[in-house]
Amino acid sequence: MTRAALATLSADPAVGDMMRRSAVYQLLQPGQQPLPGMTTRQVVTFSSASALTEAVTGRKLPAGTYGVLYDPEAWSFTPKEEQRDPVAAATRAADVAHAHGLKFMVSPALNLVTVLNPGGKGPRWKQFLDLGLPGRFAAVADVVELQAQSLERDRSTYADFVRAAVGQVRSANSRAGILAGLSSNPPGAPVSSQHLADAMSSTRSLVDGYWLNIPGKGPRCPTCNPPRPDVAIQAMRAAG
């Protein structure tokens, strides 16, 4: 969870207790300090492999940082050259992270197919699989996060994508951890806590955990709906 999501959700007694009994990655933006009072693995996130490299080699990470996460997407925050070959960029970033004793996590967006496969037909999630991207990223990563949150309104589609992507990850790197993405307020039609609970119940045996996001509307998510921490809390309570 992001620092902000962790702060919000941990204030709920039931969810806070659940998180204290779980392994939690606390996702920080560059320059952020971790939320105090929580036992978490601190991970600093970057949308640019070059920025990640500069921060790691320049020793600009908070003390006690567990790992770094590379989030390449087809957006202005990932350099164009990295969008055109995100696996090569991830490989360079992984080499730097590992050389400095850090775990390397990667969270490639489905919209990368608009750059890697322009004019491609069919849903982005199928193109993403057809390009073999989950396995190609997994080959260099310690943890792969599958950005499946845009599919969470349809339990079957969400499960189909996660199942196929997990198969690619496991084949490429049997030791890699796998997380699946969820969002309380993605772009488009509002989602309910039941959508999230169904997505989790349909994939719980496939993955090691989830990235539960509560995005705020802004430059990184201009079409996101208003934050809905209540949806996230209800889903976590339902999931147990």
C-alpha cells in the first residue's frame, strides 16, 4: 500500500489488526519518509529507471529501505525510450538494485501495449499476455505486480488475466513474488467492495498478495474517481 493508503486503512481497528498480522510493503514516493508506528517493508517507487538508478547510486533512499519498485507506463512520467523497451530498462534497474542489496519490484502497466504493439487488436490485457510481458519482466524481478485493477469489475476476466500472467511469471522465475492490483476508485464506473472481494476470492490461491490502491485524482490518475477508502476497508473486512 502507499503511505497514504496505509495511514487511512490502519486507522480502522479490524483492518489495522489484519495488517499488523500480515507482511506489508509500504510504498513511498522519492523523498517520503515511512509512516511511523507500523512494521512494514519500505519500498520506494519510480516511474523512470534512470531516476531509480540515480536515487540508488546517490544513496537518496530512506534508511532501512527494503527495495525499489519500477512502474513503467505509457505516460509522461516514464521516458519515451523506456516505454519503447521497458524490459531492458527494468533489467538495468534490477542490476543496480541488486548491486546495492535491494529487492527489485516491477509493476508494468497494461497500456504499454499501445507503444509496444501499436495498432494491436483486442483487449489490452490479452495483448499484454500475447507479448509475454509478465514472464519477461519476471526474469529480472524479485516481485511482479500485475496491474489488473482495470479488470476488477468482471470477476471472470480478472481471474483469467491473473491466472495466465501468473503462469508466465512462474515459468520465467519460480522464486518471484506475485501481487495483483486492486483499486477502490479506478477510472470509469464506480466499483463496490463486492467487486474487490470477488476479485480477491477468485485469485487468492494464485498470488502472494495484493496492491490495494486508493488513488487520488491528479496528474498520475486524471480520470480517477474520488478516493473511496470505505470501499477498500469493506473489501478487506470481507476478505478476512
